[in-house]
Amino acid sequence: MSTRPCPVGDLSTINSNRLQYLIKVIKYVESIQAWRIVRDRRKINEMATEMHEKGDPTEIRKANRRFILDILRREGSRSRVELAQATGLSGAAVTMLISDLMEDGLISEGPQQKSSGGRRPISLQIDYASRYSIGVKIMSRSIEAVLTDLATSPIRSMEIDIAKPTPENVAAACREIVNRLVPDAGERREKLVGMGLGLPGLIDSDKGVCIKSHRFDWDAIPIASLVEAAAEVPVWIDNDVNAYAIAQQLFGHGRAHNSIAVFIVGTGVGAAIIVNGRVLGGSSYAAGEIGFCRDPGEPPSAATWGERFSEPSLIERWSVIGDGTDLQFAADSANPEAVALLRLAGGEVGERLANLVMFVDPELVIVSGEAVRFRPHFTDAIRRGFERQYPLSKPELVIDWHPDYWARGAAALAIQSFFSRT
């Protein structure tokens, strides 16, 4: 048999076995490209079947609305025909759902797309500016807040000083935040979907309770209901690292991924894992609290990861060995001792990160937090340590940070709830 290359489109010279293999490869590639949509379609069909058996067409309609919004959020603008293909719904059903969503101000029409024959289809997109969310980051001496649209893009922000982070002080500050960021009461009722609070500690997000926060000395505080009563808006809470991870999964680097791992090196050290769109909180809400970890074999008196690698600990270590300058300035000036400190710490962080990531094998790893500002020495060393320690096919690793990410992550808590019930 001739082994000459076969021109594209000429299949006559390929034997049947090879042709069948080629067809299988093409189908496999197509299945990988469509996997997320197929997975979600199965999920929505299961939900629809269950609700149909219960005789609840209203819930079926709501589920289909959420499905369309989720596709537009993840994939960007789509035409009505493309949405019908992605959801498996009829064209008439999609048109009716789109009309409802446009009437609610959640979807708007964009420019016409290129036509493959016939009338040019019109693209549809989420109108992220149609609603607001407020995100709040609670700290020991102050509270940061940001007003965002439904994509967590900041509109305006503010910061309030507090004498002490007591629940009463936090609730009073949140009331002031709502009134200052959205002063018009009518606009609050019509456009504000709610407020999200991100705080350190063990958080039961379903009940809105801070089970334990060592930093604030809180135990079993129903902070969501306290803030909701004071601010008169719906409130959702979660651990601040979880909130940041949710924002990344909804609107950031994790938007197109089914599983992500977030590793934070900031005021403390923490992590969050998202699989199938859900944060893994753990049986006692302590999943991701890796700042309390110590290396194997070390005694209880040894320093924890948080005490070794957090931004304050790096600054403290530099104050002992440095020349009296600020660590950021020394790093930017390529001070040899500062560079050596950051490279050593970054490499150790990267190695520990690799060991953690191998437990869950996510599609994407995001490293963030205040210590990322010591780039490139610290962050490049994290990447090298991760690659050195990770023996398998490596997931994509992204390093990303901006000072307002904490509050924007908290805003995503209210936005996530809004989309899930719309």
C-alpha cells in the first residue's frame, strides 16, 4: 500500500481501519470541546426531570433561566440559536426565556453576528451593569468596601476605621457603608442584590455564622443576621479566601475551568479548592486552613506555615537581617540579601504548594495575596519550586493580585447567590 500523504478531503486512499480511527479522533476532540456544555445540559435535564415529576413548571423555568445565564457568564455573548444548541431547549423556549430575562434587565442585545446564510443573528449578553453588589473585607482596624456590578468590576469604594472588630462595630460600619455607597433608598431596593462579607476564620456560610475567628476572637457569632438587621440588605458571608476563589471561578482566571485551587500568601497563609463550581469547605469548615500546618516531623513549638511565609513574617525576617530599608524597596533595588530571602521563601512555598495540589489535581492553580507584591523574586521562586516538586503533568499556574481583590471577592458571594436564584 502506498504511504504517500493523503490530500485534505481525499479519503479514498485511507483504509477503513485508519478512517475509523481518524473519525474517532475527530469525535474525541469534539467531545472534549463540548464537555462542559454536555455536562451542564445533563445536570439541567436531571433537574428538569425531577421538577417535572413533582409537577412544578415554574421551577423548571427558573432552572432554564439560570442555565442560560450561566452559559452567557462562562462563554460570553451567544445568539439565540447558539443558546438553543447549548441547552437542548427548543428555539421557541429559548426565545421566551430571553424575553423574560430582557424584561428583567439581565440580558441585552449586542451587535449582529456574521451570517452563514439568511438573517444575521443578534448576539445576547448579560447586562452586568443592571445590578449592584457590595463587598466587604473585615480587618482588625478597618473595613474595606467596594460597590461592584454583577461582574465584580468596581464602581466606587471606601474604607472605614474601627476601634475594634466587634460584631456590633462591624454591623454599624456596614450600615454606614450601604448608605454611603448607595445613598438612594429606591436604587437600593431595585438594584442592590446584597452584601457579601469576607473574613478570616471558620465560617458556616449556609447559616451565616462565624464559628471561630482567632484574629477577631469571635466564637459562634451570627454575623450575617446582625449585619442584615443593621444594614437592611441581604447578607452572605464566607471565609475571605473562599470568597476570593469564588470570584476567580465566576469572573476571573477560573471562569472556563471546572476545578481550581487558590493559594494565598498575605496577612496569613490559606487555600481554597473549588470543584464543580462548589467550594470544598470540609466537615468542620476548616478546609484550606493551611496556615496552621507545620512541616512533617517538626514539634508543636515549631513555626507554622503562616508564621514562616506570610507577608508580615517576611517583613519581620528582613528587619532582622536587612539594612534597615523597606523590604519592597530593597527587593525593587535588587538588594542581594532581600533577593536571597524572597527566593528562598518563594521556593519553599512553591514546593509545599505542589504537595498540596497533587491531592486534588485541579485544572488551574492561582497564587495570590499581599506578598505577591514582592515580584518577581518571590513569585518566580514560587513557580520554580512548584515545577521542581511537581512530578506529574502540571496544571496551569497563574499569579495574580490587586489590593481590591478581597472586597471584590466578598461581593461575588452576593452575586453568586443572585444568579443561583434568578
